[in-house]
Amino acid sequence: TAESGNPPDHPAQVDVAVDAKGNYTVNKAAVPAGNANALSNALKSAAGGMKDPVVVINADANAAHQSVVRVMEAAQLAGLAKITFTTQAPRK
């Protein structure tokens, strides 16, 4: 049995990927590129009943800066304050 004092194996997080063309996926589900409001709705839906989830942004190195900023704006609109980024080692 799990004890309530132990951290969960999977923290509450919403994964957002941004590819080089500016396409978005939220928890591996494609989201139509558009404005921050559409992306915000997708983030809210993905967060569901999670308590204080973290939005994890994984952007392609060639993604436009504005595409990443749009995710941050959408998270703010959705009331999701915790945002972090994943990094990838450069390919050799």
C-alpha cells in the first residue's frame, strides 16, 4: 500500500511539444495551431483534476521563439503557473 507521505511516481504534469514548424501537441495529442486561447483550452482539458500541475515545454531547437511564448501565455490563461522546459543534447 502507498503511504500518503510518499511523492507520487508520476508528478502532475502537462507535456507540451512544439516542433520546428510551430505545431503543438499536448500530452501527445495534436492541437491546432492558432491563438493562445485555443492552446489554453487544450491545457485546461489536459490538466483536468490535477492539483497544481507543471507545464513541461519541450521545444524543437528550430521552433520559433514566439511559438514557445504562446505556450507560456496559454498556460497563464489556463491558470497554470508552474512552467518548466526540457532540454536535449545537441546532435553530433
